[in-house]
Amino acid sequence: MSNGPSNFPAEPGHSEDPYPRNYAPGVRLVQRQRFKLDLEKRTTPEDIEAWLLGAASKTTSAHALVAEFAAQLSQSGFGVDRFSVIVGTLHPQVRRYGWSWNTKDEICDEIQVSEETLSSPEYRDNPMYRVIEYGETVRINLSGNTTDTLSPLMQELAAAGFSEYVALPLSAQDEKYNAVTFATTTPGGFDRGQWNTLKRLFDIFGLHVERHIASRIAENISLTYLGRAAGQRVISGTIRRGDGMPIQAIVWSSDLRDFSGLSERTENQTVVEVLNRYFSVLADSVIHNGGDVLKFIGDGMLAMFPLSDYQTPKLAAQAAASAAMQAVENLNALNEMMAEDEAWRPLRTGIGLHCGEVFFGNIGSTRRLDFTMIGEAVNIASRVEGLCKPLKQTILMSDPVAKLLGKETVALGPQTLKGIEKPEPVFALPLQSA
């Protein structure tokens, strides 16, 4: 296998690893499962159909479903030596998921396929394109002296000893189709009797694939729109109004400076693009350090670092402080990168940190819920952030966070927080100025 056009989604190749797999740009390996195929174990089409109608419904992993189905096909005498599935999904960065199984390397990989790959000329030269885009069934004879007329992928398969390659649609996702491919090294390829039986098995298999697609889409949407912690709780069944729990966390509240001015002098689409760049910097910093982003509110962002996610409260505070420092550093780097753009105005932020108890769960009406966190700790974090501009600081924190961090902070003395009568000690990280 080379890094050329034929790498969609993956093919065996040559290196010190007996059968390494390389992937085209825009294709990312998610997980790898190695298997040992027991060729002494024999199954029948009836066995496979019984499994599909019974035990397969209890399979919670699409990866395991594909690997087991492919293994049974191989052990049943069909001669399936290579098997792959490509399915559509709803995800902000991923267009399709795929699974690639091969007896030659005894590996089943799960991959993610981006828009970049599906827009490439190489993809259009792949037989999979005709299946996904138009729902066609493709059968290619790889034997004989006609390999010079084949695509690069088919030439590789022919050189590897495969005699026939088949790609067919499983079901449609919107205007696109899910697809399955299988190939054999058996001389003469698949005979008519095998073909009819295989099509019947794939019809049932496609129903399981649909089930896993629906589950994955629900998970993708929940995690994308709610965040990791909230999304996982919703997926696990925390969906009723009032469902939730009190947790201890480092609360992050941040705000983009001069957002009102930006909105007044800039077109809406440009404002959206600026906010996307800004939030990417801040959110990526939080997530990279183990935190969870809960809300984007206008130009504000609410995040948390649950103490239970760390071995000690101090480590949680250090993670939050590191995320804040990283966000400021990366925001400065973004400003430097965009300096040559005359329309660009440097972006500045204010970040407030506080440690305390919050309610983390569902609030709202009976017909419209929001999974968020509320409580005095959230209010204090927001009030601390509000002091960044008057105190000419970028990162501020309350006394509980400063005590966890120790000598890393600089005391700025008691400050009056909006809505709180008693002045509260406020601290900054060193060398942080507006």
C-alpha cells in the first residue's frame, strides 16, 4: 500500500510491520482491533442469519459488529477475505465513519473520513464513490490480463491475489448511501448462489448498521452541543427536569473584550467568523487540560473542571490555571498570525476562576430543557471575571482557587464583587496584564 490515490480507506502495504495501513489525507484512525481468525471453525449461512436475528442485536459496538460479521462470512465458505463498511453521520468535523477488516493482516480498523477526502479526485476514482453517491452495485473481476484498465486500488487488490471486488449500497442516509465492500481471493470470485445468499445477509446486516448509526449520531449531537460531561449524562438517561446533582468544581467564566464595538462595526457573518476563531482558542485550551465547555453565551464562555475528575483539588486548580494561560498564549499567537489582515482587530479576553459547589443538571420548562450548571459559584466566577477590565488583568481568581494554587498567584487585595456586599480577596496569575 502506498500513500497515493488508492488509500481510501486503507489497504495493506509494505514495511517492517507485516501489513501496515496508511490512510489518505483526511482519514483518521480511531481505533484498531486485532483478531485471530479460526479457520477450523465453520459456520453456515443459516448460522449467520440466526446470529443476525438474535445475538447481533445485543452488540453495543459497531466495531465489534463489523468484525464478528466479517469473521463469520469468512468462516462460512463464502471466501470473504476483505470487508469494509462506510456510513454517513452527523458530526461537525466528520462526514463518514468506516470499518476495514482484512484476513491478510488480521486487523479491523475504525476510521473517520472528513469532507476533505470525500471531495478529492482520488475518492471519485474509487468504486465506493458510485455506491455512496448513486446507490449503484459494483462488481469488478480482478483476474486475467485486464488489470491495466483498473483503478489504482483495484490494481493493488489484484496484485495482492484478490479475484473479485464487490461494493453495494446498504441503505440511504439523506441523499447519500451507506456502503459495504467485500473481496475474495477464491479463483473465479463469488458464484451466483453465494451472491444471492450474501445479498440476503447484507439486507439484515444493514438494519444493525442503521441502529448503530442512529446511536452514534445521538451521541455526537449530545456531546457536540452539550459538552462531554453534560452530553454523557443525557445519553445515560438524565433527561427529566430537575435531574442532576451537586458537584464541586473549578468554574471558568470568560468574556471577549469590546465585543459590542466589534458587533457595531462589523457584518454579522464576519462577527461569527471572529467568534469561531476566538472560541476555538479558548475551548480547545479548556478541553486540552481536561475541562469541559458547557456554554457559549454571546461572547461569553462557561466551563468547568470537576474536582472529581482529578486526584486532588489542587490538580484541578492547576489544570484550570494552565488552560487559562494556554488560552491567552494562543490568543496572542492568533493575533500575531492575523496581524497582516488590515481588517483584523486584536482579540483580548478576561477569564475568572472560582472553586465551589454548583448544581449540574436539567433546568427549564417541561417542553424545553437546558443541561447546565447554576449556583453561587457560577455567579462569583462571573463577577471575578468582570473585574479583569477595571483591574487591567487578563486572568483573575477567587481566594479558594488561589489557596489551591499557592505561591503561583499575586494578591490584589479585597475587591467588591457586583451584587456581593462583603469585599472578597482577588488574585491574578503573575505577568498577566490587559
